[in-house]
Amino acid sequence: MIDRYTRPEMGALWTLEARLNAWLEVEIAVCEAWNRLGVVDDASLAEIKGKASFDVERVIAIEEETRHDIIAFLTAVEEKVGPASRFIHLGCTSSDIVDTANALLLVKAGKIIMNGLDGLCATLKDMAFTYKGQLTIGRTHGIHAEPTSFGLKMAGFYAEFIRHRARFAEALESIRVGKISGAVGTYSMLDPRVEEIACSLLGLNVDPVSTQIIQRDRYAHYFTALGVMAGGIERLCVELRHLQRTEVLEVEEGFAKGQKGSSAMPHKKNPISAENMTGLARLVRSNSLAAMENMALWHERDISHSSVERVIMPDSTILVDYMLHRLTGLLKNLRVIPENMARNLEASYGLFFSQGVLTALVEEAKLPRQEAYVLVQRAAMQSWQTRQPFEKLVRDDTAITSRLTAERLDALFNAANYLRHEDMIFKRVFGE
């Protein structure tokens, strides 16, 4: 468990005590199911419910001897309950308890993550509308392309995180299954109704067919959804890191009073939060690969998946929870610098107007596209080489001005044209 990144609500899910409590919750649900079927008498069930507990240190001590965590847990609980404990774990195998309890924990963790996603989406939506219409240069290959708006950038990230939410919601539903089906999933010492009742009490669906375990494609779905989400977090962080570069400086992470950026250079203000999350995303993705590796187990079950899951279940959920909240905080405190966006728009001498001139020559002047392309590219390359405004060179080129009027060129060299469909895009993303 990565304690440094653990927020209290999520961290509380992954303590040893919480894990053992989840096991106990499953065991009691199974006892209650047997009671409803007439196998466990009311007095014994009441005794189990009233006394079932454990001491964590006692469980650890017993496991040192037994080398089996479930047996150690059961022994510690039996010591508390007394004679009625003979009904605890009746007909079950260890994975009935562990996998069903895992589902409880992963669903709880998933709900926390969904809350974090909702907070991030709300922040992105607010930023999209705040900076709607704020012209900024769009870049492809890292090179100036055509203007967009900072609001559209944020709208794009909002739309992506809505997709992350939908994918994770589906994965969360897939993991919300339990199994109380015995040693190889055949209910040899169980009544299938026990599984149905117990899972219903726990708020879980029944896995339609299980072996000794719940199949790990469900886990792979869950952790790959987190991995893809982490990739989205990284994509946004990489964008912010680029935009904070000294040569660009269109945004800047918040810098607290007393904060220091470098032990050697007092002037430094670095995008440390975005860099931190870029690195953590790599961990979450690597954990998703481990989850996929866990899918292929021997026959009805081996134990190779267990050690992996003891690491990736807490670590991935803790990291994603942390990243969502840290990213939300970064965005809320982000310094957006419109004057630098305006400055950067001019840094490429208005070359971003080139496609508009090209299209007008093709559509209105009826020039063959490649002939028009050569005319516009000639002016563009001259602009780069001489650092003269592209608009001036176009207006000085009689091969172009003989085909496009001054009034038409005035319209073409209007940066507001690039946002004429912004409202339409916002309506598609956010609705009316």
C-alpha cells in the first residue's frame, strides 16, 4: 500500500482490520442464509451475530503457526463465538469468502473513485465555460496549427472523463459479484440458495458460473478501466506541463507562499503536480497489466493471482483516488494567462491563416488545389524566413490579390472565424 498517497476514506478500506471485517461480513451472511434454509437455528445465529469478532493481533499470531490466513481468521473468530461457531464457514472454501469480500471492498473503493471523477468532471465543465471563447493556438506535432479556445480544450478533457466514468461504471458493475459455490464451484457441500441469499444480503449479484474463484476477467476489466483512466489523467497533465514551459507559459500551477521550486535555483516554479501524476499513471497502467496476467490460472484455481492482488487492489485504487483529487485541486488553483495565449498566437506571424487562404483560392477563385497550395506555401515560407506577417505577404502577392478581393482577405484574416462553431461543440458535449 502506498501510504504517501493514501487519502483517509480510501485508506481505511485497505487496512488488515477492514479486510478481516469484510471476511466476517461474508461469513455472517452465509450463516444467515443457512438459517433461512433451516440449517442454522435461530439461537445459534443470534449467538454468532452477537459474538463474532476477532483481534487482529491474535489472527496474525495464529497465521504465524498455520501459514493460512483464512484458517487463522476462522480460529480467532471461533475463540470469540464458542460452540455456535461450528456453523461458521459451513460448506465453504476460502475463496468463497475472499473473493466475495474482495467484491465488497472493490465496490466500496469504486464508489469513492466515482465521487472523485464527478468532482473532476464538475471542475472541467466549469473551466470549459469560464474559458469559452478564449482564443489560444492549437498545436499539432508541437507546432502551431490553427487557433482553438482554452474552453474547447477543457471541454475535450471533460468529454473524455465522462467516457472514463462510463467505462469504470461498467467495470464496477462487473466486479459486483460474489460466489459461495464451494471447492470447485459445484456446490458439493452447499445449497445454491445459500449463495443467492448471502449475495443478496451483501448487495452483490451471483456469479453465474464460478470455479473455486470468481474468474479474473472481471478484475482485469476493473483494473484496466483504472489504467485507461490514469492514461487520461496523464494526457491532461502532459498538456498542462507543456503549457507551463517558459517559452509557452499559458498556464501555471499554483505556487503557495513559502513554496520553493529548486534547491539551487530560487527562480524555479515547476509543474510538479502534473509531473507527479504522469509518473503515478505508469504505476496504475502496469498494475492493469498484472491484472490481465492473472486471468490465466491453472484449471479451477491456482494461487498465483493472490499475491498480485494483495498489492494492486489497494495500490491502484489508492493511487487513482489520490490522482483524481490532486488533479482537481491543480485545476482549481491553475493560473491561466490569457495575455500569453494572445502573445503566442502572434509568435508564428499569423501563419495559422494559411488554410483559410488556400480554401478561398480553391472554392472561390476556382484554382486547382495544388496550384493554390504552392501560392500560399510560398508566402508562408517567406513569412517564416523573414519573420514578416503572413497577412502582409499575402496582400502583397498579386497572384493572390488578383483572385481574392481586399474585403475577402479582411474576412479571412479574422481569428474569430476559428470559433464560429464553438457553441455547437459545447452543445454536443454539455447539452442545451
